[in-house]
Amino acid sequence: MLRAEGLKHSFGAVRALDDISFTVQSGQTLAVFGPNGAGKTTLLKVLAGLIQPQRGRAQVDGGRRAIGWIGHQPQLYAQLTVRENLRFWASLYDVSVPAELLSRLGLEEHAGRPVRALSRGLVQRVAIARALLHDPTVLLLDEPFTGLDRVAAEALSRLLAQHGAGGRATVLVTHNVEEGTGLATHVAFMRAGRFVHFAPRAGRGPQQVGEEYRNAIA
Amino acid sequence: MPLPDLLRHSWSVAAKDLLVEFRSRTAILSVAVFVVLVLVVFNFGRDPTAVSNVDLAPSILWVTFTFAAILALNRAFQLELENQALDGLLLAPIDRSSIYVGKLVANLVFVATIELIGVPLLALFFNVRVLPYLGPLVALIALATVGFVAVGTLFSAMTVRTRFAELLLPVLLLPFMIPPLSWAVLATGRLLAGRPLSEIVGWLNMLAVYDIVFVALALLLFPATVNE
């Protein structure tokens, strides 16, 4: 469903990706943990086709149409309403906004409000709706929990769990081991552009993964 | 990608840009004020006994449009950086040329609105007759505008991720604007002086060729310019 083979990419002297290879099958969720500057966002952008790697290749079955992206920036227009934003993005995917999407995310009563008038948690919910409106089979998540309160974070976790249970693939990059581990079927630790650990989660809890992460990154 | 899909996606991008501008009205208001101020300053700063209005008006008109258009073009891709919407556009399964065409259409509507304000003000302040030549004048302004907005939209995309985008855009764009602007100024001068249309046909043809060449080049180059 998603393959990365020998990815290498540098920004000047900074090596952002250094020989990264992995595969994510349908139903799997890979959580990539790493400190700031480890190359996590670059990895996601390469997988999405937003950056052409200098070496190696990334392939997503179904191409760009199959990808849904949720980042810490919502990719929304602040002056437009929630409905106008979703209609615009839906038009680029040649779909209409699924009727149940707004209600599923609790956005019905906010549909006519401009995005700039919404709280951070609500904006993130709209960003999730934007990412899911074309029913993607691969979700790429870049620090999706940033700025969310506990309730919103739990709601997002539930949604992502449903996504994985529906046989889709997810790659999540974050520095927050607590929030990422619960969703993951596979775990990777990233440092200076390299995977220093990549394995199935195999029943490990956030505490154990966190300890292993700290040891690997130290 | 089939042409109907490209046009549909282009229209989506253009309509979104115009709706965003309609909601905020910040750019159009500031540029409209700029146009009025420039024309007022030139009106009071000129010496009517030194140069006739008909000789002076074309240069002032096009200088005003040039700088107003640069202000407008600067914002074309800036709004996509807010909340990283540009990444969303690049991720969408659309031909990247449709992003360019959509931006070009929105910028043309924006600059045309400025020109709609500027031409009557020029006629008022400089006491030049435009109504008898309105048809050819509109065609001339449209041909010149398409050319420099086409180049400006491309350069706006190229410079938007740089640190000095607002400075870099005019530096890159102005040399490319010299040919269409000089043809437009010369042709406008002939029109306002009441010369026969046959005298400006050559410049109109040159402007049309410039438009075709640079729109085609921009369509070709745009996908490469937006890659990170």
C-alpha cells in the first residue's frame, strides 16, 4: 500500500533523510517518533510527493488521490466558512462533501462559521474533515495532536483507530510517544534522518515504548 | 489531464481566491487607494504648460497599473502560505497547471477591477477623452494586462517561499514588463491623440504574441516552480 525504498534527502549540509526504507500494508499504522529536526516532516512530504527525494523512491498505491494529510497546520482558508472550505477541497477531488462527515465530527452547527472564528480544536476537526472527504486509503499525519485539548485528542484517536480498522494504512509522525503509541501497529524511532528502530509494536505500551525511545535517541 | 477537468479545477481555484478577497477586501481596498493617490499626486505635481495631458496621461496610467498590479500579484500566493494551504493544493490530484490558470484568472479579475477604477479617474484628472476610443482602449489594456499578469503570477509562485518575496517579485518582474508596457504606452498615446486605429494594430499584434508566448511558457514552467 505504501513503500519507501532507500530514501535520501538533504537540505544543504543537513541530512534530513538518510537511507530510509519501509513498507506499510493496509490496516497498519506506523508511528514514527523523533525529536525536532529528525526529518519526520520531510519523510511525510516525500511520501506525499510534495518533495522529490534526491535518492530512492516512495510509492503510494493509488497516487495522490489515495492520500489524506493531517498536519499541525490545517490547510484551510481563515476567511471562508467551514462549508466553503470543504466544498473547495472536495471540488479538487471531484467529490461532494459526504453528508455524514460534518455530523460525525460534530461540525454541523459550525458549518456556516468562518474558520478564523473557530477554536484550535474545532479548526483541527475541520482539517480532519478536509483530509477524509475523499475517503483516502492512506493517511499521513504530521503532529496531528498539536494544540488539541484532551477531549479533541481522544476524538481524533478514535477516528484514526476507525480508519485503521477499515483496512487503510496510516503513517503518523510525532514527538509525543504517549499519544502515538496507542494507535500504532508498528513503531519507528527517527534520529538525524535515520530509522534507529523499526519493529511491530507487539503489545508494548506507551511507557515501554517511551523508555525504549529515550534510550534510542539519547 | 483532460481540458474540461483542468478548466473545472482552475475555476475552483479562481473562485476560491476571489471569494477570499471578497470576504477580506484588504488587498483590493489598499490597491484602490494606491491608484487614487498616485493619480492625485501626478495630477497636482505636473506642469500642464510643459507637457500636454494627452502626452503625459498614457505613461502615468501604465505606471499606476504596473505598481498596483505588483501589489496585487504579491498576495496571489501569500494567501496559500497561510495554514500551508499550498501543500494541500499540491497534494490534490489535479494538474498543477490548473492552479496556475486559476491564480491567473483571479489576478486578472483583480487587476481589471483596479483598471476599472483607474481609467475613469485618469479621464477626470487629466481631462482626456476616453469614451470615443473605449473599445480599442479596453482591448489594448486587456492584451497588455494578460501579458504582465501571466508573467507576474509565475514569478509570484517562484518567490513566495523566499525570505524577501515582496522585494524579489518586482525585481524579477519589471524587466519582463518593459516590452508590453512600452508598447501599451505608445499605443495608448496614439489612441488618446485620436490617431487612426491602423497605427496601433502592430502593437496590438505584438502584445497578443507576447501573451501567447508567456502564457504558454508559464503553463510549462509552473509545475516545476512550486516543487520544494
